[in-house]
Amino acid sequence: MIQSISELLRMLHLPKPMHPLVALVDYKDIRADTSHLGMGYVLNFYKISFKKHFAGQIRYGQGYYDFEEGGLSFTAPNQVIAAAEEEKDYSGYTLLFHPDFIRNYTIGKNIVKYGFFAYSVAEALYLSDKEKQVIFSVFDAIAIELDNNIDQFSQDVLVTQIELLLNYSSRFYNRQFITRKVVHNELIVEMESYLNGFFNSEKPLFGGPPTVQQVAAHLKVSPRYLSDMLRSLTGQTTQQHIHNKLIDRAKDILSTSNLTIAEIAYQLGFEYPQSFNKLFKNKTRVSPLEYRQSFNN
């Protein structure tokens, strides 16, 4: 693990940072051989990178898409940065900041809400020309502030600029979900098919209901990206979609079989029937038994 920003800059043969807890790196200034990082590495601080050129294509759902214009990627502390993320053929900027730099600010408590720190590199933020201008203006403002002599206002200003960068990124990610709606709709269709197949099989009986991680792995996207995308397009998270599909299957069984409520619960992967009863009533406002009885009226 690379523990400090100063350590990373030394590895890259760059000058030590003006502030030990925050730095902005221009990739064109890196002269060091970074091949030793090819096996992957872990940082103890946040990393926000704009890469002007991504090599090759990025997969979204069942298709591959060219992103030659580059994009913005986010890494939180203790995440492994693999070689695939660190292509050599690009230019751009990387903002590095330690959790301690923002710890006593509101953003320090709220940074977990920015789900894109949990996205994979294939889910980077790809910016329009206008969006690039906005992001570059924030990077430029950070660079100017870091070039000034550090004073009692420096940290407040820099933290405000970091928060601005994250808020713009949230806005632009929401736009990306919408503009790639066709691609994402394909993911939703595939997810629905996967869940239908899962609940119509014996898998729940032996392994329980599908998890968000299982669904995301099947779709080849990160769990947080999938939930954020679904929330943006459907208003519901992955877990809510799983529960809805489970309830639909439960309704089918309740209305077409003579299985007991407990047997249905076990068939759907619940260890305890009362857990099934609670979820069903929470989603439908009636108990499984009441739902079944409604067909006999």
C-alpha cells in the first residue's frame, strides 16, 4: 500500500506536494518508469483522474463502445488499482487527497454518498465538451490554489473545490445514465430475464434469493453502478428490483398451488417463514395468507 501522497510523488519522480494531504498531478510531468505498478497497487487516499485518451473499447452491457475522448474515474482509499486502469497512452490530470484533509468538513462525512467511488474503470464518467470545460475549470482553480502560498484559508478553499468537483460529477453521471438509456435498458431487460430464470428454478431453495452482488456479476457491472443506474432510470435500487421479482413469483405460487406459506417461503429461499411474511406484507400490505384467500372470495 502507498501510504501517503508524498510517497506516490516520489515514486513518480515528481516534486513533493505543496500540501502533504492534497496534490494535483499533470500526467505530462511524469517521467518515471511506472511499469512496476502493472501488478496493481493500493492507495491510502482518494484519487480522481481525468484521462484524455482511453485505449481500446469499454464494455457496457452486451456491447462495446469507443471512448477515445477520455473520461473521469474515481478511486477511494484501500481499493486495488489494476493495470488495466493505468494505461500508458493517455494524458490528463489526477487529483489526490487524503481522508484526513476533509475529515473535519461536511464532505468528509458525506463522501460515502458519491457512489462512483465504488464504480469500476469500465464505468468511468465520459464527458461532453461542455462538461469537460466545467471540470477543467475546477482542476485549474485547484491548481491555482495549490500554487499559492498555503495560508489559513487554503484548506477551506480546496475542500470547497473538491466538493464542487464531486457535485458536478454526480450531475454528469446522472446525465450519462440518461444519454446511454438504450444501453442501460438492455441491462435492465437482461436483469429481468436473469431474475425470472432464478426464481423459476430451484436455486433459491438451495442458495437463498439472489444478492445484489450476484446480479451485478451476471451483468458484468459493479454493484453500486447497477443500483445507481437503476435508481436514476426506474426510481428503484437493485435490491428493490430483486424484492419485486420475488413478490411476483410468490403471488404466482400463492394463486396457483396448494403449498403452505412455509413451503413457499422455503422454495423462495427464506430460512424463516416469518421473514417471507414480513417482506410480502411490507410490499403488498396484505399477508401471504390474506392474498391467497382473496382468490376464494
